Amino acid sequence: MTFSTSSKARLTAHDLQRFAGDTLFDRLGRAVCRAGCLPRKELYEAWETARRVRRVIRGGRVLDVAGGHGLLAHVMLLLDDTSARAVVVDPSLPPSGAKLHEQLVAEWPRLAGRVEFAQRPLEQLDVMPDDVLVSIHACGGLTDRVLDTAVASGARVAVLPCCHDFETCDAGALAGWMDRALAIDVIRALRVEGQGYRVWTQTIPADVTPKNRLLIAAPHYSAASASAGSTRSA
């Protein structure tokens, strides 16, 4: 049977043999399997998103918005240890997030004390210019709120949008030429760019999720790397 990276089935101890190597990703996969609480697709979404973001954006406090179990926050720290802290922000945190955190800290003790779970809405978050807001599949208008919050604070940001709300999300005048969801994301990229940001448009593999457009943005004056172009990553 094919091992689908987009499956919503939980990874458990039965899947440990699928991550038998010595790479960072294999170690991450084994920790997620031991926790036994995370859908398979979330492991691949977090990994593919974080490694692309870290090619462009380094350092800063990581704010994982609508972060759920918080895997993205942890992976961001693992890929760049110059980020001292991460906050997983979600108005409804799953109780099993603590179990995942425990397994990740057991595998990487340096993560201890560096990840905070904040059960609150985005609007109650104090965002600083050095922060990095990240969000995977912030539904509908929440993606726009993440982008607007980042821009208002001069912070860096990366979003993987989903569940485009055609009633409230702006597609501009582009919906007559292209898929409406794509039009919404194009308008988002142009809007952020027009507010003094450099924008990188990338994708994660479509076999992980069909909602795979990744928008990364940083103020032109920030320390974000200029080495990554607006092209699809491998």
C-alpha cells in the first residue's frame, strides 16, 4: 500500500520503521510517531514549510499562529537555533500538544523551556518587529489577519493559505482570468509587496496538500536573506 504524505491518519509507533534513517527529518518523524497524536500530513506540511521559510528568514521569535499541536514552531527552532523562542498561538489548543512537545524535547533537550503555548486569539498577541509569524492553513480570512498583523508590526511572515472565503477574501479584478483562490493569493502577495515588503512566492509539494502556495515576506530593511528568489523550491 502506498504511504500517502497527505493522509490524515495519525502517525503511531507502528510507523517508526518508515523513519529509520539518521537525518533530521527521520528523527522528527520518529518523535512524532512516539507521540502518536499527529496526522501524517501535518508532519510533512510543517517540514516542507519550515525548511523553505528558513532558507529566507533567519532568527527572531517564532509565532506559530493557529498552530494547533505546535509542530511548525518546533521545526522552525530546530532548523535555526538562533531563534531563542517560539510561541504556539491558538484559541483552542489540543491537549495532545503537550504530548508532542514532550517527545520533541526528549529527542532535542535544547528545546526545553523555549516553546510557549498561548491559548488566545491572534489579536491578543504582542508582535515585535523581530518576530516571525508563520501559519499553515489559517482558514479563510485568518490568513489576511496574519499578514496584516505582521505588516502593522514590521514583522516577517510566512503563510500557507487554505479555505479561501470567496465572500470576504479579496480577489480584486483577477477572478475573470484565473482560479478565484489563486486570484486571492495573488492579491495578498501584491498587497504585502505594496506595503514595503519583499515577497517570495513558492510552493510545497502538491502530494502533501493541494493548498500548497507558500507566501513569504519580509520588510526590505530586514535581515532576511536575499539569496532565495520567487521560484518554486525543490
